[in-house]
Amino acid sequence: MFRIKTELQQHRHQVVLKVRIRMTKTMWFQGQAVIQINSRKTRFQYHQDSYSAEHTSSPLQSVHKEDRITTKSTEIQDEAMRFHRLGDGAPICKRLHNVKFNANQPRFEDVVTLPFDPKKVYERRISDNKYIHRQWVTVKVTDRTVMGVYCNVCLAFAHSDSAFTNGFTTYSHIYQRISEHESSKSHNVSVTELFHAQSGTDIAT
């Protein structure tokens, strides 16, 4: 079983996700993803820091030179690419990255029209004066227009589609549907898998 350690560093215009994967006692991989953010574009950069395979041959040695992992920068211009559910074969590091990368909770000043009350959507009331932040709620925005509400955790870890992986747009019923979704079995399974991924343990153990 792989051992995965992640570290997230957030700055004003930059998010850095560091990942270290230990495959065996003698084989490990370390890299980082850097996301540069400004008002006009988002730039994603991946960097492989190191790979080690003591007393064994590196699997990278058999890969053609043109296919090897290189440091490169790719501009992400299509917001729609971010809001797709990952398949069951997606690696844990990509799932964890997407949970952070897809996070977006706009306020009234961020969009032309916000079709719901952000406090009722982004927070869950548990008593008269106490609320819990719904970190799983994420909103797709294109050209300052709300395109749908999604579940960030289910996009990364769910094994099937739901209204909140396809994008919920029936805003007149959004408060009830959000409450139903966060109490659903599929959502809670996804949350459990996220916790196990963050702690580096297997959900089956």
C-alpha cells in the first residue's frame, strides 16, 4: 500500500500542493503542484522534485525520453474542465488536488447575480447561534455568471453521478437539496474516503 503525505501552502496569489508518495521501503516519489492565480487567468505548474529507487532500477528508465515527466506550465482557460467527476481509476494525489483546486464560494460582489443566500448554502445551522462551514459546496462561475452548484468531495471521490456532480441549477429548491445531499449515503462515503486519503490510510483497513 502506498503511503502518501501532502502539504498545502496558501499564499495571496499562489497555492502550492506538495506530495510525497512512498511506494516501498526503497522507492519514493516527491513533487509539487503550483497554482498561480490572478484576476485574468489561472496558471498551473507541475514540478517533479525527485524520484528515488534504492537498490532497484527506476521504472522511469524504461520510458522514452520524450515521454518523461518534465516541468511545464499549462494555462487553464476552460473553467468547465474543473467540474467533472473523477473516474474510479484516478490516483489519490489527483483527487486531493482537485478538492483544493475546485474550491470556490463566490459572494454577491463576485458575480452578476447570486441566485441563493450564501449563508444558507455555505453554512449549516446546528443551533440558534452556531453554524458549520460547508467546505464541500463549490460553485462554478463563468464570466461572473453562476453556472451550477457542486459537491467538491463527490467530484473527487464519488463512484457515481448525482445532482451535485452534474451541477445543481434548480436554485428554488437548493436549500432542501443541499441538506438532503449532505445526509446521503453516497456523500458520506465520499467524505470518509477523503478523510482516509488525507491521513494516508486505506478505507478498507
